Amino acid sequence: MEVLFWVGCAAAYDARLKKIALAFAQIMDKAGVSYAILGNEERCTGDIARRLGDEDLYENLAKTNIETLNRHGVTSIVTTCPHCFNIFKNEYPKLGGTFEVEHYTTFIYNLIQSGQLKVPSTEKKEIITYHDPCYLGRQNGIFEEPRDILEILGYEIKEMEHTKEKSFCCGAGGGMMFQDVNKGEKMNSIRASEAVSTGASTTATGCPFCLVMMEEAIEAINQKEGKNFFTRDIAEIVNELTERGRR
């Protein structure tokens, strides 16, 4: 295999997010990428445990994953989750787990540039806005590749008020995905309002956690204001608009 696709807990278990994993797998099939997954041997990376302060659980999960990856001779990893990407890239090396890791937006961008993934047409489509996931953008400096992909596909990007280095969190970070907000306005509601106010028809993102949070908040806006605004993952958009390229 060329690369291990680390599916991640969110895309493995959540019915909506499984569509992201499937879309990315189909993209790799189109591009002729030789890839594998760990299946039942894949464990949570421990990211959420660490953010919530359970260092012991994090280390146990991380060491188990490192042992599994080394046993299979894995050297290159691609993931659809920025949380997984960040922890593999920046935190696993401190426990002896050193791997070449890419987020799928960078991976797809390179497939398009190399001709392995073909974009059949670049006619202008509707206006779209892009939400920067925290662990992809501010934590790892990946801002341009996701936007470049959308522009190559023919979309016009309208930026939100807070973007790139000054982007807002979707509200799921630090384990808040699994907690209720009991005071003040929910972060995803604030961010969804920014997205809708751009006048775009769709907000795209590159993180399963962001997708869940944005879909929840935008659906509430749609119902309240009678709008028809959509939330999509970049993998879903790319899979619909690309073809097999050179191999």
C-alpha cells in the first residue's frame, strides 16, 4: 500500500459522517491510490481524552496505536479528521510514533495537481464559504489547499467575517462536542450566522466535528428563517465533481 487511511472514530461510527469516509475512499479509488485501513484494530487517537485532561488514557491509546502501526509497517498516514492529523503529526512523536501524516485536503490537492484526479470542467458554480477547522488552520497553518481545491472545482469563495488565522472554532473543540452549553449563545450558532451572512449557498469544511456542529446550527437557521443553506464536507464535493485521471 502507498498510504494508510486512518478513518477516525467520528467517520467510523456516526451515520452522517460515514459519508465523508466513503467519499474520500472513492476519491482514492478514482486516483488509483493503493491504500489500506486498520479496521477493528484502529483505536481512538486519544485526542479528546487529552483535551479533557485524562493523560493516562491518552497515553494508553496512543501507545497501543503506535504499536499497531509499527507492527503493520505503516510509514504514511492520511486522515479526514484534523484532530487525528494534529495529534499524529505533533504529539505522537513524543511517545515514539513518528509517521508521515497528511490531512486529506492536502492529499487531494496533490492528486489534482499531479493529474491522478481529473477535474472535468471549471465553469463557475455557486458562491461557497469555507470554515477553517481549528486543528487544520490555526494549529497547523493549512489554509490555502482547501480553498484552492474549491476554486479549481469552479466555486467562488466568499469569506466569513472571521477567517484563516482569526477564524472561530465551531464549538466542538476541547471535548465540547460531548457537553451541553448552559450559559450564553452556542459557538456553532455564532459561526453558522457568520456563514449564512456571506450570502453563499453552502459552507464547506474539512473536519467531521465541524460538519456536525455547522449542520446542527445551520438547520436551526433554515427552519427559523426559511432559508435553504447547506453544509458539505470537501470530500463529498470533490467526489461528485472529479473523474479518474492519470495513473
